[in-house]
Amino acid sequence: MTGLSITALEGIPEVYPGYDLAALIGDAASASPEGVRDGDIFVVTSKIVSKAEGRQVTADDREAAITRETVRLVASRPHPGGITRIVQHRLGLVLAAAGVDNSNTPDGTILLLPEDPDASARRLCLALRARFGAEVGVILSDTLGRPWREGQTDVAIGAAGLHVLLDYRGTADAHGNVLAVSAAAVADELAGAADLVKGKATGRPVALVRGQGHLVLTDLEAGGPAVTARHLVRPAENDMFRLGTDEAYSRGFAAGRASAADGGNSSVDGPHEAPSPESSESARTS
């Protein structure tokens, strides 16, 4: 690859439950001067998928919705308006408020993430391939914060028809050094790049990426496991930073107290749920 082009598609209207997204995106792509070619990749904001799939709930149900979408509390911090929760979502993603969002949605409503973003991407991919007779890929993107870094960027939460990860382990660089850990999260990189032209509040929720055709699969069934966004989620057992600071402190405090109580025989090995925000705070102040 020597160049990359990313074009935001115009003309996609406000999306409501039951809308045919593939038709809306296909019409916008047909009207674009770029057209659609083999190797093109559509990057679709997950919010319009959530809207089409009826994943809206009332804003009054926000905290309960976050709890329903959560499988594990990672970290929490109080703020003047309540408590910010960083959680592991049922899809495996670690993010704030379980991805429950009130941006780009009507007043009084909030959006949940799509039920199965990889399956949604696959349906879109199949429909767009059928319409244009072209081998294309689809990425569903959403905005996440990042450990150790300020700001947010879009990442892939759903994907179909393309490699999401390029694994360079075992290959050699220009100096003959064998790479041991390098793997490029290309689907995340494309999601972030596409957000530069889609924007956050411009009414352009889909971008067409051209120049990365080597990532696109001829056969949706081919390519091995690294062809869905779920493959980008790091398994918890490989995560060196599984808990937030307060939660890790609370667990260590509780483990030390239990160990002292039984003469040092307590063990805290194995998976545990993070404590509640209240228990974390009490451990801090004990």
C-alpha cells in the first residue's frame, strides 16, 4: 500500500428501529463519486446499528441498563453527579458505562451497544457484497477511552469480511531482528482513521476506506479466527491490568486482613469479582 483514501458518505438519514441499513448505506455509496470496488471497507458507526436494531431505552433506565450490560466491575470513581463505572461488557469489551450512551440520540433516550456487533457486521457485509458484486469488508466502530492516554478514539467492536489483526510475530524486520510480540490491530486503526472524516456530530455515520484491499477476504468463511472484532478483546487471564487502582487496593487489603486472621494461610488465587465502589472506599479509609 502506498496510499489510503477515506470518504464520508453523504445522504444517510436519521435511523429508526427496523430501517434497512444495508439499503441506506448502499444508496449513499451508489450516489458517491467513488462508487464501490473490490477491497473497499465500510466503517459504520455502531450507533446507527443500535438504532436500527431497536437498542434504545429511556434515559431514566441508564444505571439499570449499565448494570444489565455489565459482567464485571473493573474500576469506579465518584464524581459530583454520581459514580463513573469502568466495566467489562457482556461482549468482553472494557469501557465506561458499558457503552451506554446518550449522544446522537433523541432527548430522553439512551443507546445500548448492538446485541452482537460481529453478527450485525456480517449481515451488512453480505448484503453490500450482494448489491455491488464486490468483495468488501465492514467494521462497526464505537468510541472508547484508553488506559494511560488522554482523549478517546474509535475502535472496531464488530467486523466482517476482513482481517482485524495482522500478526507479525516470527517475521524479521529490516535489520534481521525476529519480531516477538508485534501484531497490528488494523481494524482499530481503520476505525480511528475513519472517525476523522465521519466526525461526532456531522450526520455522516459511514465512511468508505480505500487502499487496504489486502485485508479484505474473498471468502467470508476463510481467514482463520482473526476476522471478527471479538478476536481483538484480550482474554482476562492475559490482562496485566485487570482491576482499577481502588479495586486492586481493596482486594489486597481484604486479602491481607484475611491472611492475618488465619495465620497467613489464606489464598486469593483465582478469579474474583471486583468489589463495589462502597467497599473500595471503605477499605481506603479503614
